[in-house]
Amino acid sequence: MDFALSEEHRFVQQMVRDFAHKEVSPIIKECDRKQEMAPFVLPRMAELGILGICIPVRYGGQGMDYISLGLACEELEVIDTSLRVIMSVHMGLNSMALLQWGTEEQKQRFLVPQAQGKKYAGFGLTEPNAGSDVAGMQSTARREGDEYVINGEKMWISLATKMHHCLWVARTDPQAADPHDGLSAFIVEMDRPGITAGDIHGKLGVRAGSTGWIACQDVRIPVENRLGEEGEGFKIAMSCLDNGRYTVAAGATGLIRASLEASVKYAHERNAFGREIARFQLIQQKIAGMVQSYDAARLLYLRAGWMKNQGLRNTRETSLAKWYATDASFMAASEAVQVHGAYGYSDEYDVERYLRNSKGAIIYEGTSEIHQLMQAGYALNFRQDAPLRCELPAYDPEIWQE
Amino acid sequence: MKIIVCIKQVPDSAARIVVEGGQISWGDAPAIMNPWDEYAVEAALVQKDAVDADVAVISVGAESAKEALKTALAMGCTEAILISDPALAGADSQALARTLAAAIQKLGPAELVFFGRQAIDTDLGVTAAQTARVLGWPALTLVSKVDSLDGNKITVERSTEEGRQVLESKLPAVVSVGKDIGEPRYPSFMGIRKAAKAVIPTWSLADLGIETPKSHIRWPAVMSPPVRDITTEMITGNSPQEIAGKLADKILAEKVL
């Protein structure tokens, strides 16, 4: 067992860290206040290759492994959650699904420009009336000859107004005995007639990110845009979450680190009762808790990343990593605010943003409650993962460079 | 065209440096490429893209300096060589210049050698000029912009206190650069993979075919100045005039003026 990061991993970590620190950190507070994503962020991440990090070179990507993706997400969220969210939707929920389920033709049409960062991608699953209850979605796709006609609305969609391609899940068979079997997945190009989209403002956190809604009214797409078979939509969506949740877990780990680093710094700077507050045991307890959760969260996501590299099914391990890291990041950020006292309560310091940003990930990509049901399900033998028709390909350093 | 960049590995600028018993240590803080040398690498890579040059990067240091060389490879340099020899321990900048000059000559005919303006650990800022002297090449120091480069001449802009000078020089030449040259690029993913796989050769003084160059300067003592006890007082008031008034009173009371 080797716990050491490779030289390659360390370089990736440093490169993404430098980018986030030098270019985004100076402007993030202002973007958060304005509730706007800085316009340079997506094109710059594209230019640096981050948007194609773990996609094979022949599909326009950078050919790094899945652990590199996790490390990048950790570094991005140390600076701001909105940066990691980009990776969750563009890479985890969309591009990796194309790599897993796409036909060669679909990979050439959609994955190549996405991995090159020429097109941005997102994921349309959640609806105004269907979150955890995925099978309760109302969006429909009706087959008409060589086309599908899509109707419905998606809500709480990251990059809704920035993306070019949306992986859209809709009901194709309203009569299916099990409603899960009536769903199908599609790649919808956002410039097709009948699509409208907008941003949602007034969110608690991730205010420097773009979150919105997308509505489809009689949007026609060719049959070639269907990802996987008809009726496979639920399975595809769940497999997307195996990858999206991985990026969320890694990112939340970064948020714990940010909370820890800010708290350590402040604990040494701030004096009370004639000494720095780092000398007080109740402050030390908070710091120790953050150290504990950081290490645990990091080990959990790296294990999931390693399993992805090996081509092992990791639904359970990824869910565990995501559940643990997001809950722990909320706790760490909250304690970081406490360490900072009244200053932590104002946006003079970053920790209040960490706290606001941490809450979303406890809700999206499987609420913490859903993850607890999953974990109990595995433990109690109520739940097994059946093999999928298409699995995420294992990382192969040779093949991925070809 | 062949371009060579000379870099140095230094303690991270964020490291806490302590001196104990004449020994300098920076704990377990990482060593990094001298930040000024990142500008030198950037300057070389800009020319690599412009005139289709090979960029070799060299460093004199311990085995660990390969890390800095790999960073340069990840940024896009074509080859890297470490010059390492126990006889170089404690070498002064002049001895290092002789070593670098020998390595530059061994690497084959090069048109340009880039340096960062100084290293953040010793802050001497003379190695570029000394290396040029040993090579017998022109030294263009504190260059802020390369205007043009062709087979036998280079035109650069130089930052001076009074303004900017435009200089023209024949090649080969040694150029030292500062921040104005342009923000260093990040390593690319392709570069990272190349760097991670790279096997960096190590040259000893024997490989360079030179005797141990004699150092004339040594460091008989190194010390940390005692930490100054500074208290900061924030002066507040209802108007800028009032704050300025209070500040003026303080300055007079403390006899600063």
C-alpha cells in the first residue's frame, strides 16, 4: 500500500493551487458579493487544460488520472467552492459520463470540444418538483421519427447560463411499470430553439458560481443525441453521480483545509487574556477536530479515486466520501467562524463564506440523508450494485496518452 | 537556436528561516525554484515559441535541486541538467560562475543564457554578470523586455531608475531579467507528465573538465537579527483632518521628526 502522491500528482496539485491562489483568490470576495462568476474563470480553466484534466488525450483531454481530478478539486475549493462546482458538472457529471456511456461518434462530437474547453457542459437532473426523488421527474422526451421532442424544466442547475451542452434526463416511457425504467438521458445543445435559461440569485452560498434553471419547450434533438439506450436514463444519472460526488468529496476536503489554515493563522494572530488564543485548549480542540476530519476526508476521496483508476465500482466508497467530507466541511467552517469570533461573522475574513458555501454540498448530489440510507443499505444487505452495461474505463497511463 | 537558463533552488519564500550556531535552516518547508528564475524560464520559453529554440535549463546544487529543474521542464523547457559536486560546497558566486560557464560551453554552442536578476536566498545578483565575464560574452542585466532576436543579434529594453534603455547586442549574450519580462506560465499537464518521467543527468566538475574553482569569499558568520518588538497603534477619528492631527502630535511626541 502506497500512500504517497506521485511526482505527477504533486505537480498537478501545485499548478492548480497556483492558478486558484494567484488568479482567483484576489477577486473572489468581490465576485461573491456581486453574486457573479468572474468572466475569466471558465476560459482560463479551459486554457490551462483543467477542464479536460482526466480525459484521454485522444478525446481532447490532458490524459491525467482520476486522482489528479480529485487533487485539482481540493485545490480549487480551498479558494472557492464555485471553482470546484465547475469541475463537478463539466467533468464529473457530464464529460466523464460521455467517456463512460458515449458512442465513439458522441465522444467526437461532444466530449472532444468539452475536454478541450471549447464547450462547457452541465447536468440537468433536478427539477422544481423532483430532487432526491429522481423517478418523480416530469420532464419528457417524446420520440417523433428520428427526433426526440423535449419538454420540461430543470432547476438548481450549475452553469445553466454558461454551458453549451446539457446532459438532460427526461421521461421517455410514462407507462413504464417501474418509473425508474422510463427515463432516458440526452445531450442537449443549449442553442437549440425552444430553450430558455436563467440564473438564480439570493443563494445562501456559492454566490460566485452560476446556478440557474433551464426550460425546454418542444425542443427537437436528433436520436443521435441520446446517451445510452432508451430506459437507461436512471442508471446513467446514478453513474454520473458516482463521478460528480467524487469531485464534491474532494472539494469539501479542500474546504476543511481552508477552514483549518485560516483558523491556525488567526489563532496565532489573535490575543486574549494576555496570550495568543492558540494557547487555549478549547481553540486547540476545534483545530484538532479540523485536522482529524481533513485527514479522514482526504483518505476517503483518495481511496475512491484510486478505485476509479483501477476500474473498480466505487458507488459505496464515493457516497461515503461525499457524505463524510461535506458534513465535516460544514462543521469545520462553522468552527472556523467560532475561532475567528465576531470577525469570522463578517466578510472581512473568508471563513463566513466557507460556512455559507459548505451547506449546498450537503444538499446537492445526494443529501446527507440519502447517503446515510445508502450506507445503511449496503451494511444491511438491502443494496447491491449490479454491473453496468458501460463502466467508467480504468485509467491506463499508456492508452490515455495515445 | 539554443537557449540556456540558469536556475537555483532556494527555500520557499514563505519558509521561516532560523540561524542556530551559524547554521541556516528552514525546517521542513519545501525548496522551490528561485522566483526570479521563473521569470528567466518564462523569458526563454517566450523566445522558444517565437524563434523555435531549444531551451536547456541547468542548476548547480544538491540532488534535491532536480525538483526545481523538473518544474522548469514542466513549464516547457526541453532539457535539464544538474551540476552537482561535493567540491562545490560553500562556493562563492564567482566559483559558481566558472562552473556555470563550463557547463554552458559543454552544452554546445548557445546563443543566449538567461538568469533571474538575483536569488532570494543570498540576494547577490552578480552571478549573471560574472558568468558573462567568464564566458567573455556581453551581459545585459535587469532586462524588462526582449524586443527582437535573430540569428546574431538581440535588442532588449532595460529598466533603470530613470527610465528604460534600449540596448542592442551581438549574440551570444547573457541576459538577466526581472518581473517586467512577464508573468511566468504554469506548468502544462503535458509538461508535468514529461517532467515526471524525465531522468535528469548529473554532471560533476570532472564531467565539466574543470578543476574545483577557487572561492574568494566565504561566510565566516551568519546571524539572525533580533526580532524587533513593534507595537501597532491604529489612529482613529471622525475626519481625515482629525486623524492627521493626532498622527502629527504622535510623531512630534515620539520625536520621529
